[in-house]
Amino acid sequence: MHKPSSRRHTTAFIFSLMLILSVPSLAADKAPMLSPLTEDLAIQAPNMNRAVLDKAISAMMCAVNHGADQADRLAVIDFSLPSTEPRLWIFDLNSRSLILEELVAHGRNSGDNVATKFSNEEGSHQSSIGLFRASESYIGRHGYSLRMDGLEPGINDRARERAIVIHGADYVNNQWIKRHGRIGRSHGCPAVSRDVADQVVDTLKDGQFVFSYYPDDHWLATSPYLNCQPKRVAAIIAPPGNTGS
């Protein structure tokens, strides 16, 4: 019987090796690619989870591409992090720079140091997740504060009637962490340090986007913004009968 030459063996071996080595490359090609905006902002916030940032930007862009006014700034809250870590980032979208990286509180019924429960219900004293639009500033019981409108039906769209606002609080600081092992908790508001409250309100008021994240399976699977469902988004932004000014 004729035996294959060593040259044929070598050729077959090289071909097989190339095929094996190509598999990781193919897998990498199929991995989700981060947007250029995400890449630029991630450089400014190296401690932030890039996947969370990318979700925030994707949700915002879905809203803008289907009827929402563009914004100049974006705030991202990552509630998957403990309250003892900075988990609020505010970005300038025009200069692609980081404005603030700060502590932020969650609702007292959302969890202790780590938030795990979220609600859209009045009286729940839980935080809400999803995409919001920051609205008007005002002076109330907590001082200079900022109202927000939730853009996701059933997830955060009762934020205004629940008085879920951004405000300063004495319990958001490192001294509180040293005494209690966590910052204080709100009635559901994303409260910030009094040292930065005015800056946060002024930076976000009049239509900037706020995105609050937690890996909630139902929200991740059904959000019209995370999954970018144009008809649902358009109906939310411009509901039937709204003809504008």
C-alpha cells in the first residue's frame, strides 16, 4: 500500500492547526462591540462597568433616534454596586468627558448596603430602575432638588407622582460609611452628598438623561429602550393625541 508522504502529513497538520486557531477569532468577531461613544466615555471612567455604560448609551440613543430631544449630558447609576462605592457617573456628551463620580443612595426598602429590590409603586420606599429624563429644579423639604420623569411604563413611569427626585442628604458621605458600614437610605430617591447636590441638579436639569441600572431579568428582557422597539418608544415619547405645541 502506498504511504502518504511526510510532506502531505505536514500540510494536513498545518491546515488543522490553522482551523483550530481560527475558532477563537470567530468567537471574538461575534462578541458585542461597544459603541465609539461608550469607548470614549469608558476611558474617562475606568472604574465603571463598560457593559452598564453601553446599555445606558444604547437606551438613550434609542430614545433620541425615535423622537426624544437630544441631551447634552447623561447620568448613569449602577445599583448593582454597594452603596459604599461611587456608583453615580455624570458625563458631558459633547466633550465626551466625565463631570462627576459620586456616591448615591437607594431606597430603604431596596436593600441594606446593596440594593436588590426595585419598584414603581407609591409608598414602596424602593428605588426605580430604567431610563429617566431629568426635568425642572425646585426648592423643597430637602433643599435644591430635581424632579425626574420615568420613561419606562410599569418600571419607572410613576416617578413624578412618587416624588422620586434627586436631592442632597446628610447621610450620603464617607463618615456615615465609617459609622454604619453603608451610606444612609432614602424613600426611593437617588440622594447625593450635599457637597455636590447643587452641581448635580444644575448639570442635569432641563432634559438630561438619567439611567439607573440593575441586572433585573424582566426589565432587561422587556425594556423598550434596551431592546430598542421603535413603535413602543415612539408611543411613549409622543402618545396618541399629543400634537405638540
